[in-house]
Amino acid sequence: MLLKAVFWDYPEFLKRRGGKKLQRGKEIWVSIWTMQRFLEYGRVVDTLRFFSIEENAENLGKLKLSPYTRRKWERMINVYGQRNSDEEYSSQ
């Protein structure tokens, strides 16, 4: 269901075997393209099931995103990415 929002214009990815085309790590551009699609069209909760906040932060500068989406994810990274560094300080 969540893939319909992300790959609405690529019906071949909605079929069971279509997921094999999207296997992460095979080709870097496939991973970047897939991340871009999730950040642009997917819900935050679904995107974070596939890509960590750290991966999103690391690759945000490489992605072609709308200004709204870029601002949204910069905010998400600032808010939720800080949680990990706060936890590190509190455990010391």
C-alpha cells in the first residue's frame, strides 16, 4: 500500500517482483533514486522504515527535491537526528 504513494507512476514496482528491481546496494543511482522518491512522495513514517535519518542526512545534498520537501527533511533531520547525539551525551 505504501509503495503506491511513492511509485504511483511506475506500476511495475508495485508488483511483487518489482521489488527486486529496487534492491538497495546493487547500483548507487538506484538507491539514490529510490530515496529521492520516498522523500518526495512517501510519508515520513514509511520513508524511515526504508532509510534511516542518518542516511537521509548523508544524501540530502545529492537529491533533486522540491524546495518544500528539502525544507521538510532538513527539519526532520535537525529534530530527529539530534535525538541520537542527545542520547550519547546523556549516557556519558
